[in-house]
Amino acid sequence: MKLFSATPGGDARSLNLPGSTAPILFALVFVACTRGALAQDYAATTPGDLKKLSLEQLLNIEVTSVSRRPEKLSETASAIQVITSEEIHRSGASSLPEALRLASNLQVAQVDSSQWAISARGFNNTLANKLLVMIDGRAVYTPLYAGVFWDVQNVLLEDVDRIEVVSGPGGTLWGANAVNGVINIVTKSAKDTQGLLVTGAGGTLLRDFGALRYGGAVGTNFFYRLYGQHFDRNSSVLANGNDALDEWNMSQGGFHTDWYPSDANTLTFQGDFYAGTEHGALSDTRVDGQNALGRWTHAFSEESELQVQMYFDRTWRDIPNQIAEDLKTYDFDLQHRFVIGERQTLVYGLGYRLMQDRLQNTPAISFLPPNRNLQLFSGFLQDEITLVPERLKFTVGTKLEHNDFSGWEVQPSARVAWMPATNQTLWAAISRAVRSPSRIDSDVHLPSPPAPPGVMTFSGSHGFDSEDLLAYELGYRVQPLSRLSLAVAPYYNFYNDLRSIDQLSPSNFIIENHFKGEVWGVELSANYRATDWWRFRGGYNYLHKHLWPTSTNALASVREGNDPEHQFSLQSIMDLPGHFQFDITARYVDTLPSPNVPSYFTFDVRLAWQFKSLEFSVVGQNLLDNQHPEFGAVAGRREIERSVYGKVSWSF
């Protein structure tokens, strides 16, 4: 992710992970050879098992992102889409952002080889700041701009169990920045990833990829897995077809353990470490990081559960001649779910987060003060009341949160769900959510002060307030046929105090809260199993956005985000005779208005042969044209080429 320039660069104080990954991979092979027999006793559910699930079974997948408790997807009163591990596998996606394209309620655009712009319900850009993203309960958030560095979220896709994508506010449960949506990436338990997995790939854009994972067990109640992976990706291209010189590489390793000391208790401990280089025409950007998470879950009964979670996350990024950041995050979270009587389920929680942000400024860009210790205190309470058993539910709750920029924030919501029949769910909701300020909003200065007389300056405002959303949503989910499910969710969002760029003088610009806006649209999604060997999933998204300034100083030409009015996607998954698989993922994205990016239609194709634990596949991506742009200003805009890669996977 490049903050202020299209050209990555520089030197970095980084972990030499590519070299250190070799002994990890060697250790994985050694452990696999000595413990392979034990692994067979705990065989995981295979993708072949998942594709045999009926549509009704898929709709009964339990999700947790909407209410912080397990509930069936078919009964969830929210605009949520679930991407299963099988759908990720059959799409041919080779990265997490590519997998997120399968959620039609997201706006996903590739900017260059390593950068992505991802949002929900509008306001998309490379610094998108209204979407909360979690990986196994760990928020991948940077206070630098209140968003996500997508280039370092490189989970091993074979380990992903599902991705829950909620469009619409989630602030009542998840807090600030869960404004337009929540993405929750849930990986498989160690018990479900037993044995050895070896996979390798190579091609034109994904030049090479290799991963090794081993899962084992100690006794009957302790399970673990270790993994290592590495990839090299080729450059994107410029409009004239020349190489953009932005190739990049990343190495990553990690572990996951699950201990079940009793039927009521589960202890999870997991961690990852990575390092990579994003090349540029003049210099290189280097990144590295480590994280560790521990979670204890105690089940008092099927309706009552206590969960305590803590994690540490460190990220380092050096963009030469711009900025270097060392961020350490410490997070504690407690939540308790229990029932009152026969018709009420209460969920409450407390949280604390400390973010130690250390920045190395340059003459071009500075953040003042350069170092901050940012604290976040939070608590939430949600009450689900069953008004008519198995028919009518009412949910109300609020989140109370304190941050160091804007102080106390309250984010309430109310939601009603009616199930007139077992195959139908209707819901309505009203919610308030906030996007709390970031360091770019408050502390940034370009160039670093003092600026010479007459030089154009740009700075943040210490008085920058939270952006505010009041959201209204309706929804209807139905399974009219045993092989077909449909969902529709119209919505209306009204925003106050949106970020603006105010011009105080011909050469002085400042960030303020002088925009308002409204966004309305509708999201459609469908799943259809045509036969036992052929099924489809897809969706359509319509979005209209209107913003206006509330101050004469606010530049009317400045718009937060760049969003298509229409987009749709369709995934076809087909099992052929002779152990062959043939899959197509197509998508259309409408014109981006400012800066103008032409609309495009393209598709990916995957052909695979799978026999028992061995699989060979060939994947073609962006096949319709030689190259096309997806985001960015015309000057220096990168474009994404047609590409192909081959892959082999072996598990035992």
C-alpha cells in the first residue's frame, strides 16, 4: 500500500523472513514424515465433501458476524453473504482480495500488482476507511488512515473455512469503523487440517507460489498445524503496455493450536509472521510483521458462553522518501452470552486496545506528533427478544466507545426479523455508526513544517470529528425452491461530518468535516443448484451516491471514494466425468466516475483434474481482454493483464 505515491520504494528495517522460512518448511516435512500415520486418524473434511452439501445445508451454515453468536445463515436478519472454502478453491483465487470478489456486496478493485481498493456500500479508494476487517477475531486495522493494508493480509487460502461479509453498519457490536460493513475471515480449526498439504503454482502474473502445511495431534484433545508459504508476483502494466515495475514478493509462516481440556472449554493459540518487498522503479518498499492471538471459550450450556481473547500485532512498513511506520497493537476482548427466561438472549462485552504508533518522518511528509499511544475503551450490550417463537424477533443494542481523537461515541441499533414461513425471513433495521478519526485526519503535514513561503501546504486538523452514519435497511431472504435461494436488501444511508478538503488560501489546504452525503441502493444475491454436479452463485449491486459541501471553503470537486453504479458477478461450479472440474467466475463493473475508469467485463476460468488427494489445475484470469484498468487517476494508472497459472496440490 502506497500512501501518497503510485511508486513504491525504499529500504527497510525488516525481518529476513525469506531466508528464515527454509528451516520452517524443512521442519514441516520432517514432522510430516514421522507423524503421518497419526494424522490419518483425524482426516479433515475435504472440498469434495463440501460440494456435496445441499442448498439447504449451505443455508444452515452458522455465522457469527451479525450477532456475535452462532446463527443459521438462512435466519440471519442482515445483508450477509458467506464465501465458503469450496467456493474460494473453485474460483482459482490466489489471494484474499481475489477471493473477496466473490461477495457481490463488496466493491473490489485492483490498483496495481500489490494494492487493492475494497469497500462496501461506497466510499471506495486505496485508503478506504469505513470497513472493519477481522481475521479470526483480530482486527487488521491501522490508525494511520483507519483502514486495511491489504498487501500484508496473506492468509493461506487452503486454511480458510469461510468468509462472512456483512454489508451495512456493525458498530453496535464491533465498534468504530464498522460503518459500511464487516468482513470476518474465519480459518479452520487445527483438528480440521490434519496431515500434510503441499501446493505449488507458477505462471505469468503469479510467477511462483509454494506452500507447505502440516497438522498433527498430541493425544486425543490437542491439535496443531504449522505452515509456510512464499510467492512472487509480476508487475502490472501501464496503459501503453510497458512494465509498471511494481512486482512484489512475500514470505509468511505461522501456527495454530486448539486444546480441548474438557467438553466445555476450548483454548486456541495462533500466530503468523511475514516479510516482503514491493518493488518500484526507483526504490523498494519493505514490510514485515508478527501477530499472536490467544482465546479461551467456556460453554456453560448451548445458550450460554463466555469468551476471553487477547492478541498482539506488530507491523512495520518503510516507504522511502515518504514515511516509515512501526505499529504495535495490544487488544483485550471479553464477551458473555446467556439467556433470560425463555425469550431473551443477552450478549455483552468489554474491550481495551492500545496502539503504539511510531512514525519516522521525512521532509516530504510528517505526522506531528510522530509518536502516539492511542487507547480505545469499549463496551456493548445487545438484547434479542423473541416476540413470537420461531416467527418474530426484536433485537436492540448499543456500543459505547472512547477514542483519543473524538472522545465518547454511542452506536445504537434496532432490528426486527419476521419469519412468516420456514423458508422466508424479512427484516428491517435502523443503526447509527461512526468512523473515528485517524492520524491522517489529525496529524499529517505535507511538506513537513516549516514550509518555505509560497509553497503549497496540506495538513490535518486536530479538531477533526468522527464521521457519522444513520442507516436504514430492509431485507428479504427466501428459498422458493429446494435448489434456489434469493436475497434482496435495499438500504438508505445518510452521512454527517464527512471528510473534506478545505482551501484556506491559494496555497493552504486543511482536512475538515465539511461534507454531508446520502447513499442508497439495493443488493441482490442468489444461489442455484441446477443439478447435483452444477451450481451457481451470483449477485447484483446498485449504488447511488450524492455528496455536498457544508462550507464555502470545502472543495466541491473532492469526493470521498470512487464507486460503480452497477456491478454484478456470477460463479459457475461444475463437476465433470473423469474427476474433472470446470469453473467460471464472471464479473461486470460499471464506470467509475471520478477519476474516470471505463466499465469492464471479464471472467476467470479454472480447469482441474482431481483424483483422491492429488489435484492439477490451470487457471486463467481476466481473460476477456489483454489488459484493463480497475482504479486510479489516468496519469500513471496501472492496468491488470490477462494471466494464467498452473497449480498442483497434494495432501495426505
